[in-house]
Amino acid sequence: MNAQAGYGQFCPVAMAAELLSSRWTVVLLRELIAGSTRFNDLRKGVSRMSPTLLSKRLRELEAAGIIERGADRNSYQLTDAGRDLRMVVEAFGIWGQRWMSKHLSLQNLDPFLLMLDMKRNVDPGHMPKKQAVIHVRYPELTPARRRWWLIVERGDVEITQEDPGVDPDLTVEASLTAMTEIWMGLSTVRKEAAAGNLKWTGDRAVANSMQAWLGLSPFASEPKRAAA
């Protein structure tokens, strides 16, 4: 890092901030900690980040010893220093969940990131069927962002916008706001259904266990402390 761009302080907080406070860096670390290793997979989690900037940030993290290339040179993995940042990223998330207002959070709706995060956190162990197809529709969105499928098979979960060509076990139609509130722990499936913001058709057992198997934010259990 250019010394002129830094804080010029020996304090460990200042030194760490010089590296970690650049735009997108903490969010990129979130994706690496979540398990993404390849460039295209990382891009899915930071879809508004340009490929050029993503490449630049990856080079910076590699130079700092936070990530290293995999054996195939086409993937990235966290080093010991990178894994040690998990607690930092989690602290960011906990603080944001507690103190950023619900209103501000819900101004940044993103179906791509929401479905990716759901896919990462779906718990097949709470699903009554070992193999299931869940069709999620957001009727207010454009066709390119409206339809999604979660496919659970032998404990693995995949997400796609391509119709898998089989009848879904469950079809869920909800507003993106309602589904985001559920994911963030700000609401529940039951509350949104009672309010008319979520409707379902299909297997009743899969629907009734939705709150249990649905992938929620790892910070969903943190209560909001910010003023509404």
C-alpha cells in the first residue's frame, strides 16, 4: 500500500484499517469466508462490483497474505491470517444487525444475493423430504429476477433460475421485502403468510416446516436495537 495513502500510525487498528477499509474488501472477505473460492462464484456475491475491481482486491489480499491461490491457480483460499478475520467479519455483521435500522436495510433489496444466501444456509435436515424442489416467485420483479428454484438432493442444495422441468414440491409466492425480512430474522413465515405477503401451494409438510429448513441469515438471532 502507498504510504502516502495510509494513516501513518503504528497502531494495529490503523494498520489493519489501511488494508481492510477499502471499498468492497470486507464484503469480499464475507464471500471468501462463506466458502466461495472461484472468481465467478465470488462475483455472484458481489454482483455490483466490477470484475476489474474484484481482480484488484484479490491481488491486494494475496499480497497481504490473507488469501493464496489454490493448486490449480484458478481458485483462492484463505490463509491462517484470512481465517482469523472471520471474527472481524462476524463482528461487522452482528453490529449491523443490531444497530442499522430495518428501514435502511430494506432499501437494499437484492434477489440474487438473497437466494444465494438462502442456498448457503438451507438445512436439509429439517426438510421432510430427502429430495425436494422449491419454486420461489417474486411477482413484483422483472422476468429476469422473478423465478427461482431451490433443489435439495441427498443433502446438497442448488439454486437456479432455469426451470428444472419437474413439478415443484412447493411453490412460494412472496414479495421480495417479505422474504428478505424473514431471512434477516425481522419477521417469520407465519407472520408474512397471515399478512398476505406470502402464499404457497404444494406439499403441506414441506410448507409447515419452511421456517425450520429455510436458510436464514447467520445474524438472524441478533435482536434489533436501532430505532425503527
